[in-house]
Amino acid sequence: MRTSPRFDRAHTDDLMTFLAASPSPYHAVASAAERLEKVGFRQVAETDAWDAAAGGKYVLRGGAIIAWYVPEGADPHTGFRIAGAHTDSPNLRVKPLPDMGDHGWRQIAVEIYGGPLLNSWLDRDLGLAGRLTLRDGTTRLVNVDRPLLRVPQLAIHLDRSVHTEGLKLDQQRHAQPVWGLGEARQGDLIRFLEEEFDLGVGEVAGWDLMAHSIEPPAYLGRDQELLAGPRMDNLLSVHAATAALAAVSATEDLPYIPVLAAFDHEETGSQSDTGADGPLLGSVLERSVFARGGSLEDRARALAGTVCLSSDTGHAVHPNYAERHDPTHHPRAGGGPILKVNVNNRYATDGSGRAMFAAACEKAGVPYQSFVSNNAMPCGTTIGPITAARHGIKTVDIGVPILSMHSARELCAADDPHMLANTLTAFLEG
């Protein structure tokens, strides 16, 4: 049965706000939680006993959030419908001894996180965000959202071969940003942050900090039909899944328990306590069953009836590099969400998963496209196969086609985000 779309271009406007407010995975999950709390969700602590009450709940752990909505009268063996995504993006992350420099320049030592298009970080005004851990064990989200850092490119006069041989960047020597003049003194960066955020001297005991482009998201093009912005891989999916879960929480007689599962560390393999290869999702689903009086048999029945849509951005056909794509599969920006297929299980989709995704798109009134990699260019992977293998959950890989994936600033069609949100809503409704 086809339903009227819930989301339109206003959803994309809100995505721009979400991206700007989420320069780190920790900020992203805080932004998602804030949106869910506005529609009645409440945070539950992993260290507390969970009750059987119906309604919306969520767990925060580092840069991950698991949120779910229990309908009134849900049986312990009720299956789940999971919208999966990840909160992290490739970037530059501050090292344990941050302060460095030479030849009169003060610099910040950074490590390369994931697989960024490193050239896209050059000559770009960068802020600094993340979390500080204080001596009392609490954490504090911080965001210096103004020009603070810059990775300066070498002038053409000192590298005449750049146009003939291409730009060659050494990740250790060429990616360290400058942030001032003078001699580097160890402790300067942390002292700066303590002053910036009204913390006492020596109060910061640990940090998880990363650079981000301070240029805000923006519509682009003659008719503003394109969206340019940072971290769309994969906050675009996190935002859409959050909006979809909030929307279906107002629906009566849900046949399944809708879930948002947004993990950290996908870009580096998902092997962490907040990654898709960790125990977080399984623990939450199991405890939800047991809190409603369920048994191990109920848990097995619930997971057997569970489906996950793993939503991550994919590659739109590039107008300047069309030969890099499969010749018969050319996903277009603005053409709706994509179904990702790889027979070597880099994506988890199979034929039955395709049918389920097609049904959700039909119900939402949204077109969809198929993505397959060029055989000569093996594809990456997602949380999809990991979720399927770790939990025995039926999983389908989908996403939105974009250009410039892993750039400091990516590009998509402005209507694709709300088409994804409508598809996820239809899926979560069952």
C-alpha cells in the first residue's frame, strides 16, 4: 500500500543544520538524541536495570547510539526493523603529544583517520572538535568552530612537476596543520582548550579531537538542486534514520520494533566497543527482549524475524570518470536511493533483500536504483555484512549516491536525502 511521503526539501534543510552541528561522532549522536527526545524518547543507562515500559528509548556509548521504540503490547518475541548507519568520517585526528613545529611555525600533530581524500584538506580553514575527558572521569563535548588550523599546500614554484606527475602527499610529513608562529611547547593545545571552554588548568586528562572544515553546508547550482557539505558519508544516513524513527514512533499498531543503530569506527573496520563488529547492538536487542519478560527462545524468534537496512552513501556516476563505473549500472544523483549489490558479500544484499527494499520504496512512493562496482575496481564494504554475520540478521545494503566520497566536502542531489528518509520510514513501519 502506497503512503504519502512524510519528508520533503525541509528535511534537507534540517540535514544541513545536523551536519553543521555534528563535527565529530560524539556531536552527531548528541544531535540525534536531542531530536529523539523532542518526540518523547528517553535515555537509558547500560548500567541500570531496564523496564518493560513501552515508548522510545536510547543508549549512548561514545560515538554510537542505539534507539528503539517499543509499541504498546509488544510481545517479547516481536521482531525488529533496524535502520543502520555510521557516525564517523575520514579526517585528521590529534595525536597524544599534539604540539610540534619547526622553522618558526607552530603545528598540531595529527594522525590520518580512515581513508580521506587528503588533497581536499589542503588550504582549507579548519576547526577542532571532539570530546575532552576530565580528571573526574566526566566528558565534555567541545567545538572550536572558527579558523584555527590549516594544512598549507606547497607552492607551484617549488613543485613544478605537480601538473605532469600529480600531487604526491606523504601522510606523515605533509598533513600536519599549522596554527601559529613561534616555538612549539608541549601542552599548548590542551591549555588553549582549557581556557577556551572555562576549564581549570590541568583539568583535562584525555582527549579525542579531530579537525573539521568550518565551511557550512550549502545548496549549489543554478536551481539549488545540489547539496555540498562535510561528513555526508555517513551523517546523511544517520540523520535520515533518526528522522524516520521519530516519525514512526507516532504510528499506532506497529508490527515490529523500529530501531536506529548508528555505529562509530566504520571507516576503520568497525572493530571496537562502539563499532558494528562489537557487542553493542546485540546487547541492546537482547536486553529489550528480556526486559519484556522474554526468554532465550523469544530472543531467537525475535532475531529470526528481524531485518536491517544498512544505509551508507554510495557512488553516483561521475560525469568526468564514467569509465570507472560499471557500464550497465549508472546511479544518478536525484534518482532516489540505491540498492548496493556485491556477490562477494562486500554488501549484504541478496534477491530477497532486493524485494524487501523495493517494497519499502514502492510504499514510500520513491524511485530506486541499483549499484554494482566495475569488476576491475573492487568495492569497499559497510556495516551490512558485519551486522548480518555477527547477529544472524537479514541485512540489505542501501544508500544515497554522492560524488567526492571521503572528501572534506562531498556532493549529492538535494532531493535524495528526503527520499531516503521516506524509504526508511516505510521500512520501519513494516
